[in-house]
Amino acid sequence: MKMHWIIAAALCCAIAQPAQIESSQDLVGRLTPQQKQQFDLASQAFDSQHYAGGLSAFKALLQELPGDPVLSKFAAESALNSGNATFAVDTLQPVAQTNPDDWQATALLARGYAATGDKKARDVAMAHMLELRQKGVTPPNMQAYILERIKIGDSTLVIRPSLVPWGPYKVYVLGQFMNAQGQIFLRMTLESPDSDQNLFVQQHPKEAAAGLRFFSIDGYQQTGSNTQTHMTFGFYTGEPSYDTVREKFLAIAEKKESPISSRSGLPVH
């Protein structure tokens, strides 16, 4: 049985206090045969992206096992994927309060707060995800997490904040613009390459001395089997807020923002 990455990662990745976070195996081990059958059917609906059906099934199990962390997280993610962010937040808050080290609940809560427009709570959850990374609670190979899935016509913009800047360009936020088939046709990044910082120090010594870095928002669009176009959309002294990045990503995806510069025929990394 397949599991979504947010929940399944706990089964295969080491975290600081694994005994404190219930796994799907822990849950299944204490289900009755009938409940296990219900869980299997609910998980199959989830894996098949039939989120409304999965949500109903997980809700039914929660009636029998109220507050169970695994069921709560499955139900919450099903709710988020089917447009019921309020239910997701209400379901996840007790889980996160009971175990603040539950990174899965925290990541899903951040997404729920973003969907309900609660920016303050969203930012607190995002900051907590960084704290959990620093504590070694999140899986070591986990670079980022989904914060928002925004529908734009038939396409979807998925925004992923980084837990740690990654890649040669030090990506802090990744936006993936996908068509209706789930194919990514445009990537957007908030990035801060180390190679750009020497010039920044020369041009902005006071800001650099204060610990600020040079950032840019860039776009990458594949134009051939092994080539892509790189576009630059903006520059920042110091890391811009998530809302600033989000607004820029949306404007780019909606074609309301033109690049400052672009280069085509570059190799795909």
C-alpha cells in the first residue's frame, strides 16, 4: 500500500524522537480487522487522489479512534486536497499541541493556515518547521515542504519553502507551475547563490556586515530535451518575506510580470 510522502516519510527516515510520533504501522497494529479494512480502503482512495472519498472514510475511523495522530493527518491532508482547509486546521491543532515535534502535523498546519488566510499562524508554523529542522527532527533528506497549491485556470502553482537552502543556487523558495496533467512547465525560485555574494559585499558593505544576503527571483522554463530558458524577475537586499515571494510567483504564473532579463539555450541541471 502506497503512502503519501508527508506521512510515509516517518516510516523510513530517522528523526530525533521517533517513538513520540505514531507511524502508520503503529496504528495498523492496533486496529481491529474491520478497522484495518476501512483503513486500507481509505488509503487506496487517498493514493488514487480520490480525496473526498478518502476524507469520508478517515472521518469515520476518527469517530472510533478520536484524535489518533495518523488518522488525523490523513484526514487533514485529504481535506486540504479537497478544499476543506478549516476542517484540516481544526483536526491538526490538537495533534500539534500534543506533540510539538510532530513535523508532519506542523507542515500540514502551515499549509492549512495558508489556505485559510491566517498569515500570522502560517508564519509561526513555518518558523517552527525551521526549528524542527535545526533540532534534527525532520528527515535529513527533506529539503522543502508544500505550503500552497494555488489553482490558476486549469493549472496549479505549488509553492515549497526550503528547510535549508539547497542546490548550487541556494534555493529558499521553489514554485512549480504545473498543467492539468501535473507536468511542470515553469519553475520559479527565490535564490541566493554564494557566487553572487562577493559583489554584494563590495557594493553593499554595511548591509553585508549586518548579515544580509543578495537574493533574486528567477524562472526556469525547459525549451528542449536538454535546454532551458533562464529568466530573472527581481533583486532583493536581504531575504524578502514569503508574501512578497508569493505575490511575485503569482504575477509570473499569471503572465502579469515580465522578466528583467532572459537567456535561452542553457543546459538543464
